[in-house]
Amino acid sequence: MTHATLTLEDGPELWGEIVDTGGDYIRIRTTTEMTQDQLAQYAEGLIEIDGKMQKVMLESAIPLPDDEEIIELTMRRFTPSA
């Protein structure tokens, strides 16, 4: 699994495993004490994957049904990758 570090703008830094990446989105799973509503307060951040930084917009934060301590974050890249 590839790991990523997400630094939310004016917020915390989160670490997680990449679930999926596409041309304009990234999904990671992370463990945090923040609630879904607290995460929704953050709109943007920087994600580091394999030493490369990309600006992203946080689109959703959904707890996993079988383990509510793990949250799946979906982010949109400001500059899509090919």
C-alpha cells in the first residue's frame, strides 16, 4: 500500500493509505479523532504522495460502516494528472 500525508489548510495533518487515484481524484483511508462534521470545515489542503505535493480540495469524509474509527477521504486535485 502507498501512504499519503494530507495537510489540511489551517488544520491538522492526517496520514493514511491510498485507496484509489484517478485523473482528478484521490481517496485515502485514515484514522482520526475528528468527526465527519469537523472534517467538513476544511475545504483545501496539500497531499504528499511519494515525495510529490499536490493541492487538493476535500470533497467528502465518510466513516467506514464496519469501522467508524477509519474515515475515507475523497479529494479532487486542482490540477488533474494524466
